[in-house]
Amino acid sequence: MSRCDTLPGQVRRSQIPAYAAITACFSDWKKARCDLSGRINSSPARIPHRRFCIPHIFIWYRPTYHPMRTLMLPGQGHSYSRVFALVLLLVFSLFDQLKDPFLIVNGIKRMQKSHDIPGLVRALKHPDSDIQYEAVVALGELRDPGTVAPLAELFTADGYTAVRWKVAEALTRIGAPAVDPLIAALSHADDDVRWKAAIALGGIRDARAIDPLIRLLSDTDRFVKGRAALALGMIGEPAVEPLIRALTEGDGNLRWGSAIALGRIRDPRAIEPLIRALADKYGNVRAEAAAALVATGEPAIATLIRYLKFTDGPARGEVMDVLGELHATEAIEPLIQILERAEEEERVTIAEVIDEILTPEAEALAKSIWGSEGNNEGKGAGKEQHAGE
């Protein structure tokens, strides 16, 4: 009989459950939870372990202690044995924490590499959110249209918001097949589902989502409305005409959201409707329309100057403010013409706008003047140095 088959005192390993438990703990941390029950009927025994090369582990069984069975080193007191058992448990727990994420990621990656779609779909229903998360990432990279339904089911289920966001990303990667479930999610009771669905639809950029997203601009949650406007801006050019209609015909919420979206798209077709929106009765609509015109930039200047000449009252003040933010030097002459016949309050506004327009020009002029003087001084210094030589 070989040494590996027996222990001192001719006790076989099969007779020592503690040895089997320790071996299991080192070979599979998750299955062995320090189940060291069983009796050792011999003296302290050396238990070799070939895989991990741990030379000495001594076990002493004391049946009168806690059912967990206290571990002791030979010749040591009871307190030391408890410390040893606690350290051993902490080591096993540490290996559990390090091993679990590694096993999860590796298992999901293997399924992804082998295109095990059914296995990944089953992982979506796992109670562990980490496994769900990794499975969603894998399905998003595979982009299989057949996974839209289980992903959409997980998207609208009660769960962790991080997993839901990953599902939205996965559905965005899959693209057009995911549009209908995402549109349906826009009417979900949970605002977290609604805004994530809106962003996913914006990422897909499918024209079918334009009208549902415009309707979402009237949502009761302000954050959801803002994400809907952002999504419409992401869709871009196909959304311009519906957004212009919403800006001119919709309620206050629709006008506000449409102005935000049009400011992101920056299409010249929206310039005149946005200028007319500067006279809106709601301040937030006027503010977003002005911001959209500023974002549109130089293409809006000529139309703004034309409206400057034929508007009056608060609307003209809004137009002047936009021209000031755009630093439109072309507007200086029309502003001076208005200045001659304006009332006192409007004259102050015009003066401020002209000052705002000229400030960058004045700064550039000052820099050029100071730069030329510095260059002349440098040349003079160079000549004097040369003369001294």
C-alpha cells in the first residue's frame, strides 16, 4: 500500500471525512463550505494535497465543541484553534469572491464564442444580476434578431437599472428588429423604462420612432421629455419636418421639446420656425428656440437680420440677443439704424448687443496691436545686440 493511500496509524483516507472536505475546499471553493464534520480516530494526521502542494495541514477533532467542529493545531490552546478556523474560512471566502466573477465571465464568453444563443437566453433568467449582465452584453455583440423578445422581456421586468441599460444597448445594436418592442416600452408605467427606450430608439435612428417620440415630449416626467427630445435629435434629418409641425402646432411641451431637438439637428429649414418661436408665450420655449438658433450658427444670421427689421417689442429683443451671442458683425449697421428711433430701454439693449458683437473683434484687434509692437521691440533689441557685437 502506497503512502498516498494511507495515513499514519494505518487509517485510510476514506475513513476521514475531514480530509475529503478539505480536499473539496481546495479543489472547488463553492461546493465546500468548510464542512468538516466526522471523527478522526487517530492521532494528529498529516494530510498531503498534491494539487496545491500544501505540505502540512494538521487536523484535530474535538466532538464537544460547536457543530461546525473546531479545528486545532497539535499542542496549541483552544483560542488558537478558533483563530485558525476563522482564518481558513476567510481564505475560502476570498477565493469565492475572486473566483466567481472569473468563472461567470469565462462561461459567458465560451457561450458567446460558440454562438450558444439558447444558453445565453437562459442566462437572462438567472437570479444573479451579474450573470444577466454578462449574458446581455454577449447577446448584444452577437446581434441575433431572434433574441429581441427575451431581451425586451428583461428590459421591462423589475430589476437592476444597470442590467436594463445594458439591454437597451443590446437592442440598439440589434437595430430595426427591436424598434417595435421599444416603441411599446415608451408607454410603460416605469419612467426608467420609458427614457431608456427613448434613447435606444434614438440610437437606432428608425423613422418609425419619430411620432411616438414626439408624443413622449408630453410625458409627465421632465427627464423623460428631455430624453425624448435628445432621441429625436439623434435621429436627425428625417425628424425635421415632424418637429417643425410640433413646434408650430403643438402644445407648450411639444414646442419646448421640438426646439431642443431642432437645435441638435441644426437644419436650415428650422430657422424661420425657430425665430417665430422667439415670440412664444412660454419662457422655456423662447430660451430653447434661441439656443437652437445659436447652435445653428452662421446660416441663421441673414434670416435673423431680416426679422430684426420687421419685428418689434420683446420678439425683437430676443432676436437681438441671438445676434449678440452669434457675434454677427453684419448686424451692427441694422442695429444702429434701429438705435436712432428706439426708446430708452431698447437703446440700452441695442448698446449691450453691439458691445457683445464688438468685444471679440476688439480683443483680436488689441492682440494684433500688442503683437506687432512686441515684434518691433524684438527686432530693435536684435539690432542693438548686433551693433554691440
